[in-house]
Amino acid sequence: MLTKHILSLLLTRACSMIIVYFAMILFSSSVGQWVQKSPSRLRTLLSTIVCNRGSVILGSFFWILILSQEDLVGRQATFVLPENAILKGMGFAIAVTFGIIERLSAFGNLISIERDWVVTVAAPAGNPYDLTHLNAVMRRIDLVCKLISPILISTVISVLGSIRLGVVFTGLTSLISIPIEVFSAKRVWNSSPLLQAPRAIPTSQPGTATQETSRSWISRTRQYFHGFEMYFSTSVWVPSVALALLHFNMLTWRATFITYLINIGYSLNIITLARAIGSVFEISSTVITPRGIDYMGKTHHHASTSPMDEDDESGVRLIASDQEGNRDIQTMIGLQRFGLWGISWQIINTVPVVLALWAISAQQDEAENLFAIIRRVINENVPPNAGWSVVLFSFLAFSRLGVWVFDLTTQQLTQTLVPGHQRSSFAGTENSIINIFELLGAGAAIAFPRTEQYRWLALASLVSVLISWIMYAGWVRRQRGHLIHWEKLARGFCVNERGW
């Protein structure tokens, strides 16, 4: 009975996430355009806060109705509803709808802050509160919260002994956070004249309003594809797609990967510990990235008198008019170089992870052939090889450092190289593409559900990381004219030989 309920919950979760991915693909571009066209930054941000927290509160109410039915909670519970398939289906549909609203409003809140507020208030490059350091601090806060929140929710459910009370706790925290977030947003807005200044809104051509009213669905379809046309016309769409492609990677701490690890014999405690270690590397990326960008961008570290470095500076195409000067050229060079380091670090560490999974899977197959009867009798899994387990979890943790270095550098590239009047719209289309790869990953996991098939999903994940590296390396080469200064490398070897 317990296994049946677990499989039912996993299937429900998978179906709801696929619906959410479809919705994000369809509507993320519209959210980005709405943020871009809103004249008041404060009103836009407050709208996303209220919409996001309100959808969580209302969605929690309908999840409680679903979880309170007799077949899920039992007759001995304090509050029990009779089992009703129609009520359960309607509640699930409404809860998923609020889940979609929550994701869309959270995304609107994200791009309003990352692509508008932060870029507007950031100090000039090289100062203590420049764009690089603001991005790193914000991402550090985000990663710490993502580490703490599941632990907190699990603790609450464990202490209270009820999933329903955990849902109530989630709704109450969302209710309490509304005045805190509103107060914080107003305080930042009041302290910055730049944020208070109304934005220039692109004017539409005369007569288009009447045409759009009569053919609204046609105009919206054209506007949707116009967002993609704008996206691919920018100079930074290649890094953006390369980053989005990493969301297909199934060697991350998502539900399918955790379920696979449990099925092959890892305990939940080991998985939790490995995930916590990976989070430490993720958070450390926010400390390393500003220093790495600064170091990689300093021309005196790369023989600034060399003609090759002049090519580096001339190859950087600065589009944003408010980002000028030699220091910004250094920042662009640092972003390109350190981003390449990040994605290279990820692919180097992903290879041992895939090898470890294949070795562990082969061990499971051998054990299945030799001890299948014994395992059926004692109902136990053969524990994975300790050596390959160390390789798996160690290099998986190392790879998380490269992922977030690449994420931070690509984020700043899109913040800087996309014109201000297109920045939020660009982010909306970018999120649609991200959810396309998320949907493909979820579809692949559903298409290959058996434990012994996960090795092929791991191999496909490695291929996706490799394609991402090729795309980004090709873009950097086009921007700089080269990837590696082979002449400097040869001179360095010569110096070392003379030194020896």
C-alpha cells in the first residue's frame, strides 16, 4: 500500500511539472514583455510579490483538501473528508493552476529584480557594489535559502507528524512574508532616485490597437514569435542557449535522480549528506566568481603589451551605453574567460560521474544475475561499490562549482550585452527556452523509467553538457578570435625549461 501511494505521488508530481513546464514555455515571454513595458518599477515588483504569495496561500488550501480525503489520511485523523475522485481531480487542477501562477509570478519577480533593479542601482564596474558583486551576493542568498528551506520543511513535517500541517506552515510563511517583502521593496525604491525615475516605454504604431483587438490571438502569436526573433538577434543568445541546455542535465539533485539513487541502494541520509556537500560548492561559486572575473580580466596578467590582448579588447562588443571604459572591457574579457573555465570545469567533472554510474549499474546487473533469488527472499538491494560511490558524489559536488560559475558569468553577460529596452523581454524568451529543455528532461525520464536505463540518461546528460561547451567555446572564439594563446603557452614552457 505504501509503495502504491509513493508511485501515485511521483506520477502526480511528474504530471503537474509537465503541465507547469508547458505553461512556462507559453507564457514566460509575455511575462518578460509585461515587465519591460510597465512604467513603474515598484508597482511591477509589488504586483509579482502579492500574486506569488497569494497563489501559494490559495494553492495550499486546495492541497489540504486533496490530502484530507479518507484514502490518503485515514479515518483516525482529526479532519477527514470522504473519498471523492471528482473533488480530488478538481482540487488537483486548481492547485496546479495556482502552481503555474506561482511560477510565472516568481519568474516576473526574478527578472524585475535581476534584469532591471540590480542593473539600475549597480555601481560602476570596479566599485564595491558593482554588478558582479551584487549578482554574486544575491545568488549566494538564493542558494542558502534553497539549502535551508527543504530542511526546514522536512523538520516541521517530522516534528508535527503531518504533511497537511506542513502545507499549512508553507501557507502561513507566505502570508507572513508579504509585508516583509513589500516593506523591503519600498525601502530600496525610496532610497534610489534611479529606480523612481519612470522608464521609457516603446511606443506602438497608430492603429495597431484596433487591429490587435479584432485579431487578438493572431497578434499575440506574432508577438510571441517576435520575442524569439528579438532573442536570436542579440549578440549573446549563444551563451544563453548554452546555459539553458544544461537544464536537460539529469545529473542534478532533482526528484528523478534522487529516486534512482534510492532504488540502487543509497540511503536517504547519504543522499542528503552528498547534496549538502554539493550545496557548499554551489555557494562557494558566489565567492570565487567575482575574484575569478577580476583576475581573468586584468590584462597585465596576460602580457598586456601583446597584440593578442589588443585583439581581446577589440573583440569585446559593448552594447550597453552606460557600461564604458577600460575597466568594463576588462570585465567583459573576464566574464568570457571565466565562463569558459566554469563550463570546462563542469564537463571535466561530469565524465567521472557518468563512468561511476555505468560501473554501479553494471554491478547491479551482475548482482541481479547471480543473487536474484536471494535478493527476492531477503528483499534487499546490493549496496553500491564504495569506491565508485566516492567518485560519484565527489565529482558531482565538484561539478556544481562549474555550473554556477557559468550561470553567474552568463547572467552578467546578458545583463550587460542586451540593450536596456530589451533586457526583460530577452529574459522572458530565455526562460521559455530553459523550460523547453526542462520538459525534454522530464519527458526523457518518463520515457526511460527503469533503474537500469538511467545510465543512458546520464550519458545523454554528458552529451548535453558537451554541446553546451562547444556552443560557448565557439562563441568565445568568435568574440576574441581565439580560445588559447598558444604562443604565450609555448613561451611559458620555454621559461620553465630554462628555469629547470
